[in-house]
Amino acid sequence: MSGTSLDGVDGVLCEFDDAPPATPSAVPTSARTQVLTLAHVALPFEPEFKQALLALNSPDVNELHRAALAANQLARAYAEVVQQLLTQTGSSAEQVTAMGAHGQTVRHQPQAHDGTGYTLQLNNPSLLAELTGIAVVADFRSRDVAAGGQGAPLVPAFHVEVFGRPNEATAVLNIGGIANLTLLGDEVLGFDTGPGNALMDHWCQLHTGAAFDRDGAWAASGEVLTPLLHALQQEPFFQQKPPKSTGRDLFNALWLEGNLAPFAEQANGSTFLRPQDVQATLTELTAWSSAKALKDSVQQNTHPAAASPKRLLVCGGGALNKALMERLQAHLPAVEVVSSDAAGIPPLQVEAVAFAWLARQTWLGRTSNLPAVTGARGARVLGAIYPASVI
């Protein structure tokens, strides 16, 4: 998995044990899947490659050519992760049934333009199959979009498989570049809540040179700029009702610069916009929008899954941001905010394990989108299979 944080690739080697669903579209009411993670590898992107991927999130010159070459480079990075996983575990390619390779999202515009829209993940699964000798499952999102859905989020189906408990409402918040929330109950509700780490990471890189704000220490050294926070909160996406999804198409550097400009002009270049204060404000925005999404879902009570959860499991890189976790807890005093470690899967492994599970669903011919989450017309088998090469 390489997500919207653009920090690199997370790969896992897993074994699964579960019972087949009663019906193809059945939503389980308790965790059914047991997963054993044998190894985890994190491969950071080189700064130049990260910048190349980030540039492809916006229209520019010769982007088709640049996108094709970036997809090749990404496939080679995936292959390196695969090799490290095999080496760590003493496994061979022949022992691996298949791999899920999500690709790198560079545009996400479902239902836009012509009514269907599109979502685009850079990838070269054919090259990946050739390089590894392992069958590849890719292109997970486009079938859901073709069926009228958002194509995202897809991880709620996995969350219910591994985190769901009978008669217990639980929430799962994945904070990658974009944050998404899953509510687990008798049914499942899930949607993107807004920016996760994307804006914080961008601002931190711009002003400190660091790829991210470790432990949220830089944000903690600043103060929230209330007028700026209120301006950011006016983004219409925060008021939209699910199903909904978003990406760097919306929450990007240009969006942030546009919102900062009026305050910079008012300050005439003074210290009103201290960088650490903006970082604190962006951290608060992620905490506020995530907590708002959870509280709105409970208050509106329009869905059986909206029963008030007692615990919020946080995964993704945001779970390692101490300042962010503290702000989430402050916004949700009646909810226990904890890392997904508490449920048995480290936060940096959850999405990679999720796409291994999604790939397995495809391989077994099982559906894995949740129409109540994505808005699709029905349950679909997601992804395309690229058979293993003969080596």
C-alpha cells in the first residue's frame, strides 16, 4: 500500500483464516477473519520520486508520459518490498497465492464531469507480476465507481472483518494523507472525513525540511489560530452527508494557500502567521473534522451503525502523532481514543493488511465493497487479476 501521505510503501505478508460469507453481500456482525502478519516492510520514497508523484496530482505538461514512467518506478518499489518480505520470512514467490497492489492515487473525481467520473491509481501490475513471479490483484476502486459509487473508502469492509464485535459499537479512524472513518455496528457506515496528514506534512516539509511532524511536537509548540481555523472549517466538504470521499484534488497546497492568503495580507508580513501556529491549526483541523464526522453520525442517528461508540481505534501515520491523538481525545471525551495496536494490528500495517484482504476477496470471487459506504448500486467483486509470470 502506498497512500495519499506519499511517504512510501508499506508491505505485509499475511496468512488468513476465515469462514465463507453466508451470502455474497452479507455484512458480518462480528469479526470473522483471523489474520497473522508474518512480516512488515516500510520502504520510504526518495524525495525526488515523492515530488514527481505529488506533481501528478495536478494537470501539467506531458503528464501522460510522466505518469507512465512513475507507474513503472512504483512497480519496482513494490517489487523491492516483496523481495524484502520474502527474504525476512524465508519464503518463496511460489508460496504466495497473490498480492494486492493498490497503486498511487493521483486523481479522485468519482461522479464528476460525465456523471460517472473516475479515480486514477498509478500502477503497472503487469510489470510487477513479471518482476516478482507472483499474481497481482490491482485496480480495486474503478468497478465501484462504474457501479455509481465513490470508489472509497474501501477499508470499512476489512475493518468489520477484523475489528467488529457483536453488540458493540466501535469506530475506526484511518489517518493517512486523507482521513476516513468507519462505524461498526449491526451495519457498517464509512466515509472520508477530510484531510489527515496531507496538509500537516506539506506545511512541515515546507518550513522545517522534515517529512512530517514527529509526535506532533512542532504543532504542540504553536497555538491554534482561531480565525484561520474558522475559515478552513467553511470548506463545503465538511458539511456534505455520506457517502462521500475526497483526496488531494481538494485538500492540497493550493487549497491551503488560498485560505492563508487573506490572513497574510491582513498581517502585512508580520508574525501573525507563525509557521508553528499554522501547524497547530492544521492539526486541530484534522482532529476537529474527524471528531465532527463521528459526532454528526451519532447525532443524526440515520443509520443503525450510528450507535455511540465507546472506543475509537486510530490507524495510519496519524496514530503516531501524539498531539493529534490528544486533540482527538479532547474532542471526544466520552470515547476511548486508542491506537489500533489495542485491537492487535499496528497502525502502520492496517491499510496494507486491508489490501491483502481485498486482494484475497477478489481471488476468491467475493464482493468487498459496501454499497452503504460507497454509494454503489450493489455489491461488486473488485479488482483485476494479473497472473504470475513464468520464471
